[in-house]
Amino acid sequence: MNILIRQVKVIDPQAPLHNQIADILIVSGKIEAIGNPLSVDANTEVIDMPGLCVSPGWIDPFAYFGDPGFEFKETLETGTAAAAAGGYTEVFSLPNTAPIVHNKLAVDYVVQKSKYLPVQVHPIGAVTKGAEGKELSEMYDMRVSGAVAFGDGTAPVQSSGIMLKALQYLKAVDAVLIQVPDDKSISAHGLMNESVVSTQLGLPGKPAIAEELMIQRDLELLRYTSSRIHFTGISTAKSVELIRVAKAEGLAVTCSVTPYHLFFTEEDLQEYDTNLKVSPPLRSAADRDALRQAVADGTIDCIASHHQPHEWDSKVVEFEYARNGMTGLETTFAAVRTALQTVPLETLVAAFSTNVRKVFGLEAATVTEGNMANLTFFLPDETWTVAPDQLKSKSRNTAFGGMQLTGKPVGIVSRGQMIFNQA
């Protein structure tokens, strides 16, 4: 595989040519040369797209692939195809499959089955057996087998005692605990954010305090254990402030936000669109604006797609019965870029790539001569319309269908393979 990408802008503060335009030659999966201009032989594929940018490969730290057990929602093959179309070279897969990824064999299954796919899949190991929140899982064995981090995925740990033990144990295996902050004992049947809007729509609400109390509890446990925790899917202004204060104190806490919490608000539920039924629920405009500011100032470390594909029957039902979540890998960058058009590209690249690597201790990837190519190519100012029937994901449950968004991933080079959506 020999490729020459003409006149591409490098967005990588760690690279010598950051913010400069150059030709990049990739030979056998390695960045052979970067310069102006580069000459190549007739056997080299040349890609020339005006306005093209390149950055270290993007990583999604929270995506659901239904393999094994729920392949009718998504498989590792269709999930990684969606990831590649969304500009991702690596993805963290949730443990909520059947069987649950809570032992060495389950981790091995994901690692081996995805071994030759262009997008690397890093399994998240369940922190408790069966993701039931009752008994700690075999974390050491899973870590050795390739688990990138630990958490019960869509079933956040409710027990303080189990959470305490998990944080203590994870220090020994040098891993991060990923938690969706949600106290399920508070308004367990809430369908949207508790507010005037939920009252107007006649839907039972879930108050912001369900999220904020869980963050406060886990920060106290973190303070006690001196371990590491990553909150994913934070959705309120107070959650941002709690994490900001904890970071200033020196606690090892990081966080991520979904694209739909940066884009939509509870007001968008007026039409009862089940694709907007998500967990945590969409919050107020003030909360959304606080999240946007937190991405801009670096309080929020990462962008997580919270890709949750569902089959038709799980979404085309009454709002009460619809499953939470939407497919997101292919629209995440565009949604974030559209919502945060004034935020510098290097800030977004950090949230999509370099920060994720730092938080979870992954190998660095830079746009530098001599490195293996782990790259994402994108057009930051390209406008396009989301067509659900053209998505690579097995599912079509996106709230962005028919919308015009700004920012388009166009290709990746990863694991010695190249995938370009348009060239």
C-alpha cells in the first residue's frame, strides 16, 4: 500500500509540521516522508482533495457493538465499518453483550475476532460479574488479555461498597474505571430531563441530581482510594463544575461528553422523536451551553460517541417503550464541529485523539516521518446531509437524519490499511 496525499494540513501539536500544509507519503503502512513537494512512481495512489486535514487517528472511548449475542443490532464488522466512516482508527467496545465481557475468554473473543479489521477494537471489561454490580470480575486476567479499561457500560455501578473495592483493585492493574454517572434509585422510570418541558410533554422526568449525586459520591470514593475514574456522558452544568473543582484539587478524574448533548436540548423532544431518547437524557439549553464551554476550555477531556445502534422494533414504538440511545460513530465529528464551530481544530483533535490516549495510557500517534500511520483525514468545513440509509452501521436510529452538518471525515489509514469514503 503506497499512497501520496497531496497538500494536506497537519493538525497535530506534537508534530513538527503542525498547522502546515505538506505532502504525506505512506509506504507499507508507514509514514515514509512528509514534505513539499514529494515525487512518486506510477504505482503510488495519489489523493488530492482541497481543504483536507490530517490528525492522529481518532479514538472513540464508548461504543456499543452487539457482538456476541446481539448481532442483529451491530457486529464487530459493521461497527468498525461505521467507525472507519466516522474517522476512527480505534474504538472502545462496551461489555454489555451476551455473554457479558467479564472474563478472559470474552476479552479474547473481541480481540481475536477484530484482529484483522482496519479499526482496532479495545474491549472494556465489566468491572462486576455479569455487569450486575454485585461481585467484582476477573479484572487482572482481562487486563492481561487486552481490556483497555473497566466499567459496567450501560449499567453503572450503584453500590458504594463495590465501587470502593473496584477503585482499589484497579490501582493494582493500572487501569481506569469508566462510569456513566446515574443513580438509578432516583426516578428510575424517568424518560427525559425533569423540568417544565417534561411536565408539558406529559413524560416522567429524571432529575439532574441523579447524575450529580453519583458524581459527588464517586469523587469522594476517588479521594479515599487515590485511584482513577473517567465519567462518560456527563450532561449538566453542575457535573462540569464538580469535575472542574476535583481536577483543580488534583484528583485523577477525567470526563467525556456525547455529541448529542452538545447539539440537542430537551426542547427538541417536542415531537417525541424516539431517536432522542438517550441516557443520560438531553438537558436544558443552559446545560448544553455549559458543556460546550467545558469542551472549549479543556475541562471535558474527550468526545465519546455513545454509539448505541438499535433495530427498527426498538425505536419505532411509543416513546415510553423505546430503547435508549442512537447510532453515532458516523456523525459524531460533524455534530461536534457544527455545534462548536468557534473551537480551534487542535482542541477538537485533542478531544478525539490525543487526550483519549493520555487518559487511558494508549500508545501515542503523531503525524511524523518514520511512524506507523495511524491517521484520520477530514474536511473541517465540508457541509453534508446525513442520509440514514447510507450509513455503514447495521442500524439507522439517528436523530441527525436529513440534517445538514459541517465537518466530514473522509478517510483513515490504520493497521496497514486505507479506507477513504470519498477520493
